[in-house]
Amino acid sequence: MAAALGSRAARRMRHLLSALKPGIQIPRAGPAAAFGSSVTSAKAAVNGVHLHYLRTGGGEHAVLLLPGMLGSGETDFGPQIENLNKKLFTVVAWDPRGYGHSRPPDRDFPVDFFERDAKDAIDLMKTLKFKKVSLLGWSDGGITALIAAARYPSYVSKMVIWGANAYVTEQDTEIYQGIRDVSKWSEKTRKPLEALYGFDYFARTCEKWVDGIEQFKHLPDGEEGSLSRPSALVESGKEKGIQPFPVFRATLCHFGRDRCVPITRTGTLERSSELKSVLRAV
């Protein structure tokens, strides 16, 4: 189930652009979700760091939720953690190293940080004794999921991704530079991340993310891989801001058993029911 909701700009990027581009209507970012006793919070030692994750459900089908830029399982996937069928799925929502509660270490962005996240994600699920896993990733988490599925095809069952970059253009970098200073973000967008990180770490990490993602403007040839997993492409042609992703779409639709499912807006928080319908269809 590989799915990509929306344009290459993920929902969080559209939140950021709302403070910079008048006229673009962007839904409010939700605060960190509060969960009931059915959701457990824990850390696991993986590749020299302690990775935080939330876990719920007891189904045979293991699903890993991969958050986007500066996100965490808690902030990005509240509706999925609460509403995915707990009899069918065991749901794990992780915080990549340096994000959320997977600190220390501080987040950094070497040129291979997506590959590092992919290895961390797969090794976390292996540490938790899952034999196979399906991946749900958006924005940076979608990129991580693609790399993980290509590098560990025997371990990944299905995949859904949305809002993931295929490449970085000059126009993209201009937009990224516009969000470098988090003090210019709207309060609606800034508040949940300030609550999670504190202002200093939040601001510093955003600046590092902008520099990190801009590395790929000079690396136009992405990693090639063969995906044999069932896949779906969920997209919208109505988003504004970052460039659309024709190369990414063409690549996804070359993977084999894929679905193209239209959706009017992106968002794990705002459009959770639509995303849930995609999961049932794949």
C-alpha cells in the first residue's frame, strides 16, 4: 500500500506556508495527542540510541507510522493511533532519533539521514520482534518509508506514503528559506512544536532541517530500488506552495500493484477518515 497524499509539500509544510503566503487556507496543526490506557509509551535501544515509540492494538498486521519534518508519532498520528482497528493491527508510532522523545541525541542531518532513519525504523520493529511490517509515512517519513521498502523488501509488507519529496528544486529552496525563522510562523503552527521541544531546540533544529534538505538540490539522482509491495498513490492536484511531484508519481506507479486514489486535501489529522478508507482499499 504505497500512498502519497497531496503535492510534494506535506501538510506541515502547508501549515508553515500559511504564515508566509496570504490566501492559502491551511488547517490548524493539532497539539500533542492525549491517549488512553490502551496506548503504551516506551523506548528501545536501537543502533546506539534509545528510540521512543507508542504502541497500541493486538492484531497480526504490524504497522509503523513514520512522522514528517520535526514531527513525532504523538503529534502527527493521533487519529490513526486511536482509530485504526486494534483487532486487525498492532500500531507502532515512532519518533526518529533527535525528534519527539527520542532525545538525546540532538537531531542532525548528514547527507544520508534518510537512509539512517530507514535503518533505525526497520531495526526498531525487529527489536520489537515483529516478523514483517507495513509502513505509513508522510513528508520526510514518506521518504524514509520508500527507502526502507526498497532496502528491506522481504521485511516490508505494504506501504502508504503521502506528501514526500522526489527531488528539491531551486523554487523549493526559496520556500524552505522562508520557514527557517520559526519566530515568523503563525502561533497555531508554532505552539504544538514549542510545547514538544522548547523554543530554542525547535528553532535550532528547523534551521538545521532547512540546510539538510537543501543538500538534495545538488544530488538530483535519487536512490533506485525495486518495490514489489502492493502500493497506492493518493494525491491531490489542488495544493499550493511546493512543486508537484511528477517524477515521484511516475516512479511509484512503476512499482507494480498500485492504486491512484484522489483526495481533496492532505493531512493525517484533518483527513483521517479519508486516509482510513485508503488503508481499507489497499
